[in-house]
Amino acid sequence: MDQLAGSSRLLRAINETAALGHLLERGPLTRGDLRELTGLAKPTTSDVLRRLQDAGLAKVVGRTSGGPGPNAEVYAVNPDAAYTAALSVRARDLSLATAVCDLAGTVRARREITVDAQPADDPVGAVADAVQAACRHARIPLRRLDHVQIGVPGSYDERADTIHYTDVPGWSRPGLIGEIRRRLRTEVSVDNDANLAAVAERTRGIATDAESFALLWLGEEGLGLAIDLGRTLLRGARGGAGEIGYMPVGLPSTERGRAVVHDFHELVSGTAVLALAREHGISASSGAEAVAAPGAHAEFLAALATRVAVGLAAVIAVLDPPLIVLSGDVGQAAGAPLAEAVMVALRKLSVLQTTVAATGVSDDPVLLGALDTSLSAVRATLLGRR
């Protein structure tokens, strides 16, 4: 008898999970829509919807009209059933961008704060203040947050609870993320900013239909490479996959009696882009401004594209991706002209062919990718509970 009851509970949970999954993926649906999608009988579908409503996960949002037969109730997920937050740590101005959204994916609040009022070595306080401010703006209690996703300019080693390769003060302290979890009292995840930009590109940009792709992050303060293989991000053994800025370019040289290794960062960092722009008579205060300046002529873009292609040639030789997306402050500002110039330069450096395109995300890709990641985590948890 107990085994039979357990089987019935499992079957109910499976049916509820299927129905909730369709509502999350497709949006509002009628009972008939769900019946067709799940293959469940009419009474079973009604029972499933009732249980989802009783659990606060679904609700009636309207009725159909204008068609043959009686009007049908339209069901949707209850957006207030869960909330999630995203936070992007920006090295260029030591600011934090934060957003809070509901289970339906609607952004309830979005804030940006600088952390100069906080001690440089107190990221815990800065993050807590930023998230709390966003929650207050959204009129959502902090305790209602189910997940927080943080994007950092660095690589997170989960086993050591340490962020490596970051220049943001205080963020490389071992145990930091554990401290943030305890302070916020909710689940907190961390990922590299380029990886989260790739998530946004996959869900909102030009890579939605790509089997695989690589994203080159050309930022003012750093470089990064995200590798999406079959819709799965490659992070490496300690989260360091894609730290392309440290990739050597050329053989070591000797300067002032010591060996010096030049890396990719020296070629295409924001500072390097500015210096190259000045060589071509372009005055600007940032790399992004330089590539977007009206005076950014073809010779400058061609020279920059050659530098970018030097790094990408190695990526293509190892991964052979069908698509490479240029993102980040500089990549976003340069747009299609730089992408086209990089493709021209690559033809001279690599025998392998790939498509290079400018990002299709016009907003903050790290924050949007963090929101998408956090929302996916919350939805997966909810579906796992059914």
C-alpha cells in the first residue's frame, strides 16, 4: 500500500513538473493547451492546475474570447512565487550593477552604485548594500530572494572559494563568497563576466541558434574568452578557462637583464587600443570611445583587427568554433566594422574559417547574463521540487 501511495505521489509530481515547465517556457496557456502539450487526460490536467494554484506557483490571468465554444481560462506562472537577483562587479569604476526579477523574468528593479563609500576591502558590505537597495526599490523583502548570481572580472575557484585573476580590491580574499552567502542568507553563485556575457548572447543575442561559439570580451580593464560547446560553458579545472589575456604572444625577450613575456593583454587591452588610436591621430579618453569615434578610419580598425586576430587564431586552431562574437566595452562600441576587419585579418593568419560577428546584446551583457543564469537556477530548483 505504501509503495502504491509513493508511486501515485511520484506520478503527480511528474505531471506537475511537466505542466509548470510548459508554463515557464511558453508563457500563458489554457487548460486545453496544457492537455495537448502533456498528453494528460482532462481531469488529470484540471487536478494538476489546481495543485499548482494551491502551491502558489500558477494562477488564472484571463480568459479566451472570440473563438468557437465557451471561453477558457488562461493560466500562467505566479511571478511572485520566487525572486532572483543579479550583480555585476565592474573593475573600471568600482561600481556594482544590480537587478532583481520575478519568476516570470520581469525585472522589478535595477540599480547601479559606486562603492567608494565602502572600505576597499569590504566587498561583503558593498554587495549586501547593493542587493538590499535593489530589493527595497522592488518592494521585495530580502528574505524572499531565492538566488543571487554575481558576475566578476576574474575566475572563481569553487573548491577554494577564491576568485583568481581579479584586480578589484578585496575580491580575491579566500572565503569571500561564503561570507556573502551568510550575509544574504540565500544561495549565491559566481561566474566570470565573459561567461555571463556568453549566456546573454545565447539567450538574447546572435548566438541563440549556434551549435557552439566563442565570445571574446574586449573590455576597458581586461580581456576574457567564453567557450560555449554545445550549449555548455567550459570553465576549466579551477574556473580559469578563457583567461586569454595571459596568453603569450611571441617569444620571450630580454629587457634590462631579465626575461619578459609579452601577452595578449598588451595588444588589445583598453590602454593598448587607446595608444594605437593615438598613433593613427585619433584622440579619445577610452578604448570604446576610440573605436566609435567619427575619426576612427579604416587603417586604425585594420591595425586593431590584426592584433585581435593574433589571439583568435590560436582559439580557432584549438576549438574550430563556427562563430566568434566580439563583446565587451570595446567590442560592443566597435560593432560590425571591427568584426568584418577581424575576419579579413584572420584569412591571412589561419587556414581555418569561422564567422566573426559583433555582439547582438546592446544592454549590459554581464548583468543580463547573470539574471538569466540566476533565473534558470531558481526555475530548475522549483521543477526539481515537484
